[in-house]
Amino acid sequence: MKIKRKNLRITDFREEYLPQIEEILKENFRYPWSSQQILSSNPFSVKKVVFYGDEIAGFLFGEVIFSEASITMIAVKKRLQNKGIGRYLMNWFVQLSKEKGIKNIWLEVSEKNKKAVRFYENFGFFVEDIRKNYYRDGSDALIMRLPVNAW
């Protein structure tokens, strides 16, 4: 069952959200980011969380650098997956990218993360390149690109 958009709210990441973000990362990733990695930022950083009611349901971290954008991390609580929250975050980021005149959105994902690869492909991303043995477990990273003007 999809969650109604009116029950979702995107807001800026704040340090006080760190414990919830770390829990979502632990649920979703074998090697989650450290708190230091989560808190690091630069002038191009985009860090958003999505609330479902009063709880943090997921987040999207990325960067918007001149004419290009990248998604560095996106995740949704396991029990709330497949309900449209990830799509809601992605739609928001594509809209932001369009408003800023971005040409492409880039991301990398493990070839082994079939669920994520399917999600990105269904969104319009395609594999642009492969980084061999990129991850700790020896899996390849798929470098994926979404041409924003085609969306």
C-alpha cells in the first residue's frame, strides 16, 4: 500500500536526526557510513530527511555542483519500503535539479544491490560505466546517470 504524499514532509537534515539516520543505514547497508561521514558537508551538499508523520522514514544526501548533481546516499526504513517514499525523495531531487539547470544526476550502486538497481532503472537511470572491485566485498560499482532534460 502506497503512503499518501500529504503524510510525507521533506526537511533539512539536522544533527539531532543522526541516531535515526544511523539506524536506517544499519538496516540497509552492510558497511554503513560513520557518523563523521554523515555529518560532513561542503557548500554543494544537499541533505534531506523525509518524515512520515512524526518519524523519520528516510533520507537523501547528494550534491549539486554547477551543471551536475549526484546522489551519494538514499535510504528508507525497511518497514516503510515499497510504499513510494524513495520515489517521493527522488522526485523532489529531480525537481530541484531541474530548477537549478542540472543536466545529469549521477549515482553509484553495487551491482549486487539488485533492488536498488531496479529502482534506479525504473526511474530512468542507466549504467554509464562500471568501477571494478569498488566495494569492500569485491563487488563492482555501477555508475548510473539520469539525463534530467529527458525526465
